[in-house]
Amino acid sequence: MHKPVAAKLAICSLLVVFITGRDTVLAQNNQNSIAIMPFYGLSISSPVNDQFKGNFFGTEFAYQLNMAGNDTRWVNALNVKDIGFVFSYFDLRKLSLASTPNTNGLLGSNFGLLTCVDLSFYHIGKIDFLFSPAIGLNYATQTYYTTNNLIVGSHINLVIQAGIKSQTPISPSTRLQIFLNFFHYSNSAFKLPNDGVNTYNASVGIVQDVDTKGSVRQKATFGINEKRSFEFGIGIGRRGLIQPVEPLINTQTGKPIPPTDTTAQKKAVSNLYQAGLYAGYNYRISEVFSVKAGTDIVYYFRPFSYQDFYQTYQESGTSFDKFSVGLSLGTDLWLGRMAFMANYGYYLHFVSTEPTHTYWTLGGKYYLNSFMAINAKIYIHTLEAHYANFGLIFNLKD
């Protein structure tokens, strides 16, 4: 099983950086800050049929751009306090699987780079409460191909993090910060296995103002603000090869699939490319939200064949046909040039080995101009990632 929260697409972290850097000017008399946040792991889980034992911990370092003087409409609409650039370190080396011997250190350590947004949503006296989502990349020192851990298939992974912060002033330029958060990493099925890792963490740290001139971005001059518009998207992506860690069954005959050479399968290169096509209609209901309906088409360059099972099987995304077609409804969250997307759809045509009737797409798009955006999204069945798609979206005003 492959967790989708990765919504969790590599390009999204770069796109958020672009938001803070394009069409902007420097403002004065606002204080940027640094945050140092050591944390302790409360719990850790993965879809594997086992439990972890042992402790884990880490640290986050962030540089935060103060957005108090920002007159951009989406910043004001969402009450954005700051935008942060975060380096994270997770020490997972003391973890092992409870029922599996000799697995100590199977997850190694993790190093991450993320972009986060702090949204102020409540005050009690001098205490400020913030919702803090983040997205980015991390590097895992251990994978299935190094420690045979069946959880992480690649060194480079996509990260999604979200949590609640409270900040309390302890001096004119220093704040005490408490942070409870959820942290997930996986690779969107680019290289299997891809069960991914979920952690819950608690942190107590310090936020320190570091300048008086600041680098807050103040004036945005561009946004996609049409009340109604058409979108047309095209992209391509690749899924990793399944690793035969347990017996598989031929759904037509009910008999086990003959085993393959696991060493050779680990070294084999995936040719499971898919192209995604999208056509939809958007209706803007506010500065930061729009609703939409559309059609999703996936083209399989290599459909499934029982004769070539281990090179063509894609779990819940397996297709005997070259095309799958679905209708979907969804919403966009707009942050100036950028929007985060979520759609839920129903298949009109999908010939699969699995009883799959519905799907999700999650992702982000960043508009280079009023007509064209770069786009990244992941196709999901229930909680299983199918593949990540990268391409372009074209916008036509209604």
C-alpha cells in the first residue's frame, strides 16, 4: 500500500518558493526570524504488518519571512504570518520492527528541506496559535535496496508535514514555541516498495527575530482571478516495478504467480510510463478557493500482461487496456500564481485486475503567465499511490 499524502509532489516545494520570490518588492520595518525546534517522536507507523519499537528524535531549523506588511490578497485572506524555509533532521537509527529480528537501524536517518506557511487562526492573550502545513523533499539514508526494510524504496522522497504551533513572547524579540505535528514521507510509487513512514512529534523551541529591515514580500502583481475558466492539462510519469516480497495470485485462474528472481527484479529498470490528460471547468468562489469538474484520461504505454507479470503489474492501477477514463469533481486552493489541487473521480472505463471504481488526484500548479502553468499531481486509488504526473496546464478564460 502506498500513501498518497504526498500529495506530496517534489515540484510543489519549489513552487512555494517561487511564490515568495516573483513579482515582489522588499518591505521595511518587519522582522524576519529563525526558529530552532528540537523534537521528540511520539509515535511512528507504516502500513507494513508489524509495529516499530525504539525511540526517535530530531531537530528543525527554519528561516522565516515575516508577512505582516504584505498586501497580497491571498496572504490577507488566509492570515499568513510568515513563510519559512526549513531544514529537518530525523534520527530513526534506534528503531526496529517489533516481531522481526535483526532490524535495528533499518530506517537510518533522514535529512529534509521544506517550505512551510504559518497561518494564524486564534489568540489567547499574548499566545498566538498557528496552523503550519509544509511540503518538500528528504533524503533517507536506508532503503529496501540497502537494508531490505520493505517500507522505503528510494533515497529521495516527498514530504508532507502539518501541525499546530503556539507562540508566547518571552522578550521583545524572542518567542517560546510549542509544536505538535504529523510528518510523512514516501515517493509516490516512483520506486517500490513505497509503504512510507508516518510520525507524530512534539517540540519545544525558540523563535528569535534576526533583523529589523526584513525581507518580507509585499506587492504581488499577478494572479489567475477569472470567475470562470477552462483548463487543459497534459503530463507524463513513471511507476516503479513491484518487488515480489509475498506470493501473488492470478485473479483469472486463482493460482499463484510463478516467482521471479528477486535480485534481478531489484536491478530491473521500470518502463511503466503513463501519460495523463485533463480537461475541466473552473468556477472561482473566492480569492483563495475555486471548484471544478473535469475529465481524466490516463494512457498506458505498457498495459498489463500475465505473461510478463512482474514487469507490467501495477497493483490497483493495473490496466489491461491502454486507456482509463474518469469524471471528477474537486477544488483548488489559490496562493497567487500557485494553486494546490484535489479531485475525486469515478471511472467510466477502467479494465483492471482489481475492483477499482474511484480515484483521487492531488497536486499543485504554478502559473508562468495567465495562460500556462507547470503542473504536478499524483493519481491515487483509495490510499494507494498509482503514479506521479508532471506536465503543463493551459488556462482559457470563459
